[in-house]
Amino acid sequence: MTLRQELEEKLKSLFKLDAFYDDQWNTIERIMKGERVLLIEKTGYGKSLCFQFPAILFDGTTVVFSPLIALMRDQVKKLNSLGIPAKCINSEQSPEENSQIIAAAKLGEVKILYIAPERQENSEWIEATRLLKLSMVVIDEAHCISVWGHDFRPAFRRIINLVKLLPAGLPVLATTATATKKVEADVASQIGGNITILRGNLLRENFRLYVVKVKSEDEKLLWLGQNLDKIPGTGILYTGTRVDTEIYAKWFEYLNLPVIGYNAGLDADSRVAVENGLMDNRWKCVISTNALGMGIDKPDIRFIVHTQIPQSPIHYYQEIGRAGRDGKPTWIILFYNPEDRRLPLSFIEGGRPSVAKYQKVISVIRNELLGEREIARKTNLKQTQIRVIKSDLIEQGIVREVMLGKNKRFEYINQAPALDPRFFEELRASKTSDLDHMIEYVDTTQSRMKYLCNFLGDSMCSEFKNCDNTGLKKIQVVYNEEWHQKLREFREDYFPILEVISKDSSIVNGVAASYYGFSNVGATLHRCKYVTKEEFPDFLLNLTLKAFRKIFGREEFDLVVYVPPTTSGDLVKNFAVRLADLLKIPISHDLVKIRPTSEQKAFENGVLKSDNVKGAFSFVNAQLLSGKRILLVDDIFDSGATVKELGHLFTNFGVEKISPIVIARTVGGDLV
Amino acid sequence: MKNEATYWITLAHLPKWGFGKINALIVRFFHEEKISIEDFFNLSESDWSKRYMLSASDIQALQNAKSELPNNAFLAESLLSQGYQMVPITSPEYSRTLKLNLKATQSPSLLYVKGNRDILHQPSVAIVGSREAAGKSMGFADNIARLASKEYKVVVSGFAKGIDKQALDSAIHYKGQSIIVLPQGIATFNSGFKTYYKQIVDGDLLVLSTFPPKAGWSVPLAMARNPIIYGLADEIFVAESSEKGGTWAGVVDGLRKGRKILVRYPDPGEKNANAVLIQKGGIPVDFNGTEIQNHSFTYPLVISPQASRSLDLQADIPDRIVSALNGKPLTPLEILDICKLNISVGKLMTLLKGMELIQSQKYGKTTKYLLKSRLSAPEQKELFT
């Protein structure tokens, strides 16, 4: 009996599988010799078996670095059901739970330990590694190592450094489903140590690929409103932004379709609930940003719809790759409105801060050991930009992230090289070119599957007949006046929620009459505040009243209170007076500023915004407030810092409930 | 070097081997066989035994160390990510002064550092002294640090209270460069890295430790650090020493090794042991560190009876012990008997622990002391210069 046959016998008893695929066997054979392997195979191929199987044969513990908590959970559950001792350590478990698992691993009671790369920053974990008997290191989703990939994650840098320090002879396996040739070469050279690359074909025969060209956002909503229910099975709809996630989810709810929204901003419990619901087919569709689905091991996701074009064919392949693992027909639909190009382009171009901003961050870090919040305070840069800058500066060896006790600090590296902007230019050019290829995918008249495979460096693909260019009927958007009317009614009845609820405050989630950028709301506000200085027009009052009725219509209020102005005079006061008058609720003018504040829009990040308003307000007759229910009025809700600060103030004065209402809520800093 | 950090950490802290034995091995594989530390670890046991003449117990120790490599990889990664660097004795970045002063027998095999490593190659002065020092001695430390900084010499400080701290603060104040030699593992110095952030960023400071990175401060480590301070310095200034404690032990050890040690010439009536050290062979210097020629004490020396006793007694004890051990392992009681020592067993044990040449070994329930075994390869001093 050959070694392969012998181990396949074991495979039967351990995993209830008959045989290895050839690439699986090639990988396992090398791993067992202590070699390093990069394995690129499509989703559903069985990459995990390539480490799970040898991990059981090895003496000691295999550590699997994975960025996806959902995937860790799934795999641990599956392994445990086979009687294999596997555990995961992650931020969603309690520290006690994680400590217990670490203790068990130290005793050799865990064969396979899944762990997030960020854990490498945790001192308890590093201490534990002193006593762990390590048999193999696995890097799952290894494309996250490469800045040239679609999902670079800075935390993987430390994993690469670790791998470089591991002794020769300790097996290392890196796996991914999505790597272009460039990413493949980058990952392989970073891992180093005579690594063998094994690449399978990426073709997904069961996919039915469609592209729907539309002229407006309305056309997407209309087609989906009419057809979502007709697509077989359950699936995922990806939008480009969190706000769109909310709008699409509300639209389907309005049409009584069973859907749910999901985004990375949800708390852990809600995320788990949605993921579990998805597994149980509780909804027709989960509406999500691309935060959902990576690594979810659901074999029968029957469709994936994109309402926004992804940044590159590799993003797209990765996102649709989550569907149809069972090999049954799966519908893959991409909507494209030429205007949609703007969003990914703004990520690429606007996502990269100017060189001057980099220098600003460098100069503050040179003088002081700082954390992210202090950097935000000292530079007045957006937190998202600070993160990009920080990550790039680390990449260029100019600053490093150190742990001071439990706190992360950024230190300037003695004798660091100067900032090299050429790297950013190169990266930007590469991403722009990827986006152009994504648009080429939309416009191609050839096989779409073949286009994706070629882009990913898989030239093995032959001709296919599984897209709307090669045999399938094209999707046309047609709708009648009835549907148009439905959409209009939905739009007029839809009000953004202000998520401000918090445990230590009596504030509840509020409502905005509109998004700032919707129709002419933002423009009108801007004109009144800064140009004409005229009162807010009646249509804004009516819209706000509608929002009030929909969200707070059945509640009782004792008092209307408005946010005192910074510069725009009495506009908000007069607006609140008119609103209170119509609602027949007494108005109070007693909320005052006890120190001057700047306009919130002067500050680019939440840290400075909340510093700006902290302790800035007081209430003249505070003793009257106890047990009261307050409707809190303002014109614009941006970071929410002011409203949250007032929530705390009123909570301290014994107010029973604070319900905020504003005219407009901004979306990701579109306030000008 | 970066990728070898795991191996160096593993080799440098081999239990009970001591720097002399480890360095002799490094000389063998690195300079004679010209192979990397990684290749050395990957040799077969028979190579270790035949080519390197390692004993069965040494091979066992190396095998044990080898099994810890993956664990040390995690440690190395976490150290590097915090900006600590590891400088092995084979590296051109390793301090030549240190090698020259401590030789292959006593040079640490691995330095853990953070900050500007170029500082290791500058001319250097150590300013040492008592933790309780005040007044004139502190002024002396400040003045020597000022002069050193002016002459682009690096001030080496042990970061203890009193003189060490004064020397460091002054060097920083006068915009000079300095080295902090830690009495603890480098990863336990967070507050210091916070305090001296700016100096490190500006390249004016190097923090150095020779101990396992996570070892906390302890008396034995503080004692073991003294030879490193002296070894890193081209010139050694003693601001003030009492008749016992770290400074005293360090200076006496330095004098025995033949180092030139500059001792501040005490004023009449000063209650310290500076004068005793001068009598012992220290060179008297004035407030500016200039040697005082043809000095003779024109005033009566204040030497406490305790100091003179310890001077007489302790001076040759280590030598007497070494010669007593030249042959077979002994228990502490046997050592006391053979050497005719009039000290307690506890005191002897402390002394033995502090001696580089001596190691302990269990024989059943009794602990005996013996000279550290030397590798068969002859010491090759020229390879370390």
C-alpha cells in the first residue's frame, strides 16, 4: 500500500471522505515533510483539509491565522462534530473564554487552534506561545498579506514576520481562493523559504452570470422590487455603502419581502444573529456591504446581486465566490450605471491622503509617543485617513506600532527613511487599472467567466455558455407606472434613523427628515445658513413633521428643546418654535452654551468633534427636568457628537427620555 | 540577521552554559566552519558529536533548545515588532569595545537593544557610583558627563538611582549620546521607553540588555550588569563608592581584570571608600577627570574598619575558590574548609553565584560547585577583535 492509500484509509475514518484530490495530496505530502506551500484553489475545493488532516497526524498544535471569525466558528464546529479537538480564540469571545482555550492549548489539548492575526499583539497569547508545542502554521486568506490584493490587512504583517522567524522544517501552509499572478508572487516571496506554489483552476461552472446596465438608482430598485422574489432560493445583495444597505433593506421591507440589513457597524450579537439566520434561510435575502459572507460555509447561497460595481474583478470573483458551493445553478447579477464608477474611484483616489497629511502625522509622531486618538486630536485628520496613513507609514518603515501595556502607540523609527510617495502612485495606478478591468467585464461581449479566470491568472479555462453573452437571455429593466408610484411613496415615507442609543444615557435613537444629499434638502439648508440667512422653508418643516409622526407619533413629550447655535443665528430656534407650535408641545429656551464652541464641520474626526462639545452646554432651570420626556431639535446630524453630549447632560439632570429629531443626516462627511 | 533572531535567542540563553562556552561554540561554527547559526542547528547529532566534539549532555541541551525554536520565533517576532533589535556577537554591529574588554570568555553572546546602534561604536565613558551619593559626587558625575558630551563621547549608565541616573540625565541635558545598560530584560522597560522617547527618536540614546527579554529586575541581574557597563566603556569614572554593594564589587572586579579605573579624589573627611579604591589601584582624578600625578594623601584617610576588613578578605577569595575547585566538585562546606574562609554559607553561595567561572550541579540531593567546563577547542581571541 502506498503512503497515499494508507492515509486515505485514515481520511475515511477521520473525515468520512474517500480520497484526496491530487492537489490536496501534493500539498499534504509536502506539509508532512516540513515544507512551505502556497495553495490557490477556488472556494469549496477543500483547502482546509490540507491542514486539518496533517494537523491531526502531527504531535502538537497547529495554529491557523484567519481573519474571518465566522469562518473560524464554522470550521471549529465542523471539526468538533468529527471528534477533532479544535478551538478558536477571537475578540467575540470573553477574555475568560479565550484564557481557558489558551490554557488548554498549553496542555496540548487542542489540535487545531484558530486565531485572528490581531491576536499577535496580545501579551497573554505571546506568553502562551512560550509553552505551546507548535506543529504547523497556517495562513488562511493569504491574499490579505499583499497590498496588491483586494483585501490587504495590516495585521498580517506581523504574521509574515513570524513566519520569517520560524525555524526551517516547521511546515507552513498559506491558502487563498483569489490571487492574481502578482499577488501570488508577492505572497510567495514574503513567506519565502523555498515555498511551493500549487494553483488549481478557478472556473465555477454552475454560475449564471448577468450584467444589467441601468440609467439610475431607481431602475435597480424597480427591477429588484419586481424580481427579487422570483430568483430561486436565498442569497445576498451587496450594496456599495452602509446607507444603501439601509435603503435597499427598507425598500424590500416596504414591499413585504423578508430581508435583513447587515453591515460591519453592527455589534457582535447582531452579526452572529444575521449569519445564523442566513444559514437557516430565514430571509429571502441579506442586504449587506461586502463585510458579510467571507468565509461563511453555506453551500447553497443561490444568488448574489451587486447593486454597486466592485473595485476590481478580483473583488468581484471573491464576493460571488461565496455562492453556489453545492455546484447547483447559481444566479450572479451585477447592476451597472456608468455613474457607479465614481464610488470605487473615490475610494482609490480620495482614499489616499495627500503627502502633506502624511508629513503632518510624521511630525507629530516624531515628537511624542502617541495613540490613534491623540494623533486625531493633534492633526485634525479624519480617522479613516489616519488609519490609511498609519498603515502606509508602517509599510514604509517610518513608524511602528508598539504596545505600551494594553495600549497601542505609534513611534517614529530612529533613522527612518523619508516618505516615498512613488509607492502610493504605483498602488493607485494599479487599482485604477483594476477598476478599468471591472468595467471591461461589464462591457465585454465574450464569456464573462473566462474573463474573470483570465484576470486571475487562470488560463486553463475553455469556452463557457454560462453568461448573458454566451447563451443566457439578457436581463431587461421594464416597469410600469404602478411600480413608479410605489417607489415614490416609499421614498416619501422613508426617514433615516439616528443611531445614538447608548447604555449610560437616556437618549433613544432619533430620526432625520432626510439624508443631507437627498433631493434638495442639503442644498436648501446650506443656502439658508450661509447665503440668504432666511428661515428654513415650510417644506423642510413638513418633511420633519412627517418623520416625527412616523417615528415618534405615538409618544408623549413634555418639552421641545433645541440646540443653541454656533454661528447661524436663530434659524434652529425659530424652526423649533414652529415645530413645537404645530405639535402643541411646550418649548424651552433654557439650553445654553456655557463656553463658545466651533462649528463641528471644522473638525475632521469624531475625537475632536466630541472634544469640541464636551461640557459646552448647560440648562438654566435644570431642577425642572427630572422625569421629563424631551424632543431635541437640531438642523444637521453629522457625527452625532452634539446630540450624544446633550443626551448625557439631560441624563444627568434626570430626564426620562431624550428623542432627537433633525432635518438632515449627513453621509460620510458630505457636509460642505 | 533578522531571520536568525530565533536561533540567537535560543543559543544565547542555553541553561547553565555561560558566555564562555557559548562563544567558544560560536567561534567553531561561525569562524572556523563558516556556517550560519541556522545551519549549525540543522546539523545531525553525529556532526555535533564528531565535528564539534560536543558531549552527550551538551547535545541533549542543544536538542532541548532546538525544540523551543518555534516558541522563540513567537518571542522574536514580538520583540522585533516592538522595535527591539538583537545584535549577536558575530555581527559587525556588536560593540568592539565590549569584546575587547570582556574577551570571548565573558562577552555576552547576544545584545538586545533599542535605539541608535551606531552609538555602540563611539568612544565611551562609564560614570558609576553609589545609589545614595549626593553633593560633590553628583556634581562630578554631571561634570564628567558634560565634558564627555562635549567631546562626542558616549556616556554609559547603569540606570540606577544616584550617580548612574545623574550621569544619564546630564548627558541628555548636554545633548550628548548615552547607553542605558539595563539590570533587567529589555521588554520590561516600557516606562523608560516612554520617558526617553525623544532621545531614542533623535538617535541620542541606546538601551541595551543582555538578559532574557522578559526577566524582571533582580539583585543578581543588577550585579551581572556591572561588568557590561565597564566592558562597554573605554574609560571608567567612579564618582563615589561605599565599601560594599554594586559599585564596590564592580570596581574591584574591574581592577582585578586589569582595567584602568579613574576614581574621584575624595575631599578630606568624606565618608566613602574612594580612597580605598585608589589604594587598591584606582587612578585618582580631579573634578574634571584629569589624573592627579604623584598624589599622596596629605590628610588622614577615613577608612571604616568594615571597609578595610572586606578589602583584605574579599580580594583574593575568588582566586582561592577557583584554585580549590581546580579538579573536583565541592559542596559549600568543603569550600569553606579548604579555603579556610570565615564567612557564612549563605554569603559564600551568593559569592559563588556571582562568579562567572563557576557553575553548580546536583549530585543526588546535594549541590556541588565546579568550574565551568570548557570546550575542547582552544580559545581564539583574534577572531573576536
